Amino acid sequence: MTQRTVTRRLISRTREKRDNMEMQRLYDLTMLLDQASNMYYQGIDSGMSDTEFDLKLKELQALEKELGTVLPNSPTQRVGSDIQKEFKKIKHPFPMLTIENTYENVELLDWLYKMRDKHNHHSLSYNVSVKYDGISCELHYKDGILVSGSTRGDKNVGDDITANVKTIKTVPLKLKDGLFSSGEVYVRGEVLMPKSSLKRVNESLVAEGKKAFANCRNACAGSVKQLDPKVTASRGLIFRPWDIFSNNWDFSTQTDKTGALKSLGFMYENGTEPWSTGVVMPEKANEMINLFYEKLKAMDLDFDWDGIVIKVDSVSLQDEIGTKDNRSIEWGIARKWNEDKEVITRLEGVEFQVGRTGNITPVGKLDPVPCDGVIISNVILNNEQYIKDYGFQINKPIKIVRSGSVIPKAIGVASEEEYFYSWAEPGTPIPLDAKIYRDIKFPETCPVCGAKLEKVGEIWKCPNSVGCPAQTEGLMLQWCSKQCMDIEGIGPSVIKDLADNALASQPLDLYFMIKTMSPEQVVWNLGEGYGLKSVKTMFKNIEASMSKPFETILFGMGIPGIGRENAKAIAREFKTLDAIIHASLEDIVSIEGIGPVLAENIHKWMNDNGSEWQERLAELGMATEFSAGVSAAQNEQILEGLNIVFTGKSSHWEGDEVEMVLSSYGAKCGHGVSKKTSYLITGEKPGGSKLAKARELGVEVISEEDFIRKYNIPVGEATELVKTLNKIAEVEEKHDQEELF
């Protein structure tokens, strides 16, 4: 062996040894700093000074660069080193649904009794947790390593914010090794900006001449969706979990999930951890919830929270109860309180607005006042009796809250002393000049069209449904909206211009317009601001909407009180518009979900308007029967009465699209196997726990293909249906009340 060969081997061994030592150093530093970081954010003294931490972090960064290796839980990943050019999309394994709110003890008690009585339990156990006021997020771990983070999005698909969530120090990059860390793990929770962080961030923004954030939630939303993760890293965000799912583990209770989350390295402030009431009667559960609220208020937490979440604790019972609709769970409710967001201001006047159904809504004009991070200048005063009951008067001080941090609500009047000291320093002498209060008087005629108003119950209405511009514009706006006919490009200003130029003032006028006029003629009539290209697109979108199914058209007609789901139920029951027109009041009220008042509205509206709509729709060749645009299998509801759980990966559809298809044919779909389950349908790689549960309960297990053959489900037709459902199911049905703010 030559001297050169010996030297080369010695050099090679030396380098290998050095590399091994450096890799060991990289591993040791990563573990040390990750542990110190976790301890710091849990309020535990790590024994390491900030200076020492920073020096070791720089050493780790240099080693990672030299070796070209970064361990998954390295703290250096939290500084955000990559610029994201755009947010990609991540599909949730199943929908991230919302939860309904209540602001009253009596409503909470009603819900507790409903859960107990509806599911034949003498008493139940509930899981109780803080309702965080932040941005919902889903974290996906694979064998303990964080692989992605996403926003709630439209509940089915969210924005990929992986690079940003990695900068949040309370998000474990690697789960603690343990029972629940293997396989696919999904953790759902809330990203929050602490109040202390908001103060620091706003001071920095103001110093730079930039606009400060209005509140913690806005600041959090702006920070999570940064294209530069370095900005997110500088904002001091935190993460608090509220749920966990795994393909390897079934949890018995919601409270068990809390224990799993803590064991994996997630944290809560002391005293805020989710807890179980134990098996108690509704009154006792309500009492415990109120005590928890008082405890939380006394803690002066460094983040915003807006209530308490109450969930049925049993996971199997959650699965049995299922969802309330396509957007919210039924087995949980959020109890909120308004008192912390109450402000006092002066009612300076009242304007009367006309809705699309003719309802006259009094809108209070306020001396603008800040409330929960926004300036409030308007408040809805509901109706004449509401005004009398509370004693609202022009120039009188009024108490306002923001219900659910969204809609301002008037909750009473205040004294001049209360009003003065709501903004003046204590002890300041109250001015002696007295304000003259004036009663609020409803108009006798419509403020838009001048028609004489009529009173229906507690509501004043304009009866001029055809000639009142406010009503026709409102009806047109609903007709063209995404959740109805989805005619893109026709918004409030276009609707007004079409009406002002006598081109279209009612929904069906749009279709006669494109049949009798050319795009060039419409451009000439509309004048400045309209180009030929945009009008041609408008024509194309109007024409495309002509194939919408009958139930969508029924929803768009503007029948008072009829939403999308009611419209579908009515169309399914009567099948044709002619049958609805000739239906008796008793026939209409017999439909589930249709009460006497709503039935009367439908009956009267059909008598007044139904025949004209039927004639014009027939002339246009648009749907007047339930079967139009809908498959026979759907009409027949071939899966009605079946409770179905699907496990594994479908051969035909992705994620929750399977449930969309099955439910459209009448099935009720759940996520957990119970005694009520009719079939457990298996796709590729089915979940072992669900199979075991099905065998234990004697539930029939059937493959996806066998099930499709058994019930003759048209796969191609269903796939087309999915495309349509994906487009409309994500849009929440708008409330009949127009947006005023």
C-alpha cells in the first residue's frame, strides 16, 4: 500500500469521524433547543438564558447549512426562510364544520335537555372548553412529523399555510413519542395573537407610519396569511388545540382527546384545559358552565376568547347524533356572553329600509362608537313593538352589543349619567343642558315607492312587490347570487342600471332580454362603463343559468321565509309548480319544517304570483318540475332511510364527496359506526377500528362496488352531481335580512 493511499484513507476516516461528530452535535443541539423552546412557551424555566439560546441557535443554523441537513423539529424552521409565491390548497380529510351559538341560559338549557331527551339518556356527560377567538387551523402529522398546516377555508378545502404555522412556537414540529404519535394524526385548533403581541406589533406598525390592527383576531388573520413566513414569525402567534383525529386510534370521549393532545406536546394555560362535567343533569351542567365562565373572566387571559364550547363527551354518541346541516355539528353548542362588549352611545336618528320581501326595517343611526375593535354607526331596531318595549327614542342614550362579534344589537336604553361616564373621566361634572327626546314614528307610506304600508303581525310591509325598486332590486340580487342562479357579473350596480334603462327589473326579464336583444343593443342602452366583451359574458352566464333545477328556481322566486332547504323540500313534495299553486294550506303545512305562518306566506304568494311565473318559465323552457336537471335516482331517493358510514378511499370520489353523493340519494351519513348504522361501506385501505366495531355490533360490511351495484347508483351521473354540489354546498345561505353594514 503506497503512502498516498494510506494518507487518503486516514483523511477519509478523519472526515467521516468529523462528520459523525458534527451530525451528533446537530442532533444534540436540535433536541436541546427544541426542548428549551417548548419549556419556555409552557412557562417552565429551562435553565438557559436568552443570550445562550440565541448563540446555540446560530451554531445550529451554521451546522445545518454546512451539513445540508435539517431535522424535522429544528427550531430554525420557525423563523420562516422561504417566500411563498401563492397559497396552494389542502383538502381536509373530512369537513371542518362550525358550531351554533346561544346567548341565553334558557337556550343552553333547552339544548342540554334536547341532547338528553332526543337520545334516550337520563343524563349525559359534556366536555367543556374555552371558545378561542382566532383563526381555525388543521395540522397534519405523519408518524409524528408535521407535514402540513391549513386554514378552515370553505370547510372542505383550506389554504396551505404550512410554512407559516411552522413559525408558531407552540405548534410541535415533531410530536412527543408516545401512544398516539404514530400514523396519520390530524390536530384541529385555533391560531391566536396574544394581546401583549398585538400591543408590540401595533407600536411597531405606527412607528413605521402604517395602520395599526383593530383587534387581535384581525391581526392574527393578517399574520397567518402572510406570503413571507418571516413576518408571521415576528408576530408572536400561539396555537391552542381543540380536537384530534387519528387513523390508528379511536377515542372514547372528547376529554380523552385532551389528554392525548397534552401528551403529544400541545399546551393550554393552567386552568383553561378542556374538562368533563361527568354524568350530570342539565341544570347541574348549566351551573358548572357558568362557574367556569366566571373563573375564566377572573384569569385576565392574554388572548381573546368569546365564550365556552359545550360538546357531548361521548365520541360514539357524537357520531350517532351527526351534523345539524352541511355546515354545523348538532352535538355541540357555544355559550356566549355579551356584557364584555357593551357600549353606550346616542341614537341620533332612524332610517327606514325596504327589504326584498317588502319588510320595513328601522335602522338606528348612531353617534359612531368603537366596540370590540370596530366603529359602529348603525344598528337594527327590528320593528315597532321592539322600539316601544325598550323605550328607544331619538337623542336618547342607547346600549349596544356586538352579537357574536359581528352584528350590532340594541339591548336597551341608558341614562344620561351612564352615557356621560362611559367616555368622561370619573368625577367630571355632568353638563346641565338637557337633550330633547323624540319618539320614533313609522312612515305611513313606503320610503322608496310611496305605496301605502300594510301591517302584518309586528311587521310593516310595502305591498308593491312589482313596482317598488327596493324590492325588485333585492329580488334580482338574490336571483343572481351564487347560492341561487349563480349569474356571475350581475351585482347591485348592474341590477340598478338594467332597471333604470328598462332592460330588466324582474328575474325572468333577464332571459327575455337575451332572447330579444343582441349584446350590442344592450351595450348601447346601458351606455358608458359597459363594454361589449363584458356584456357578452353576462349573456353567456344568464343563458347557462337556464338549466338550473326547479328547486333552485323556487328559492329564487323570493317567497317570504323560503330558503334553499325549504325550497328543496317543497319541490320534492309537490314535484311541479302547478301542484304547489293548487295546493291547499293544509297540504303545505304538512311538510316537515313548514309552520302555519310560513305555509300562509307560501299559499298567498302562489295565489298572487304563481300562475304568472309558471307561464313565463314555460315560455322560456325553464324547469317547473322537480325532475328537471336532477337524476331519477335522486328524485326517487333510492337510499332514503339508510344510515351509512364509509371507510377507506373511494374508487370514484375524493374525501367527503362520497358522503355528498350518498346523502343526495337520501342516505344519512355518519363518521362512526353505531347500532343505527345500516351499512359500513369499505373502499381501499378501510379503517380497522371501524371494521372491528361493525363486527362487534353486527353491522353489515359491504364493499363500495357491491353497494353501488346493489342500489344501482349511476356513477357517471353522480360524478357530475358532485361537481355541482361542490360549487353550491360551500356557500352559506344568506339570511333574508339585507346586509346594512
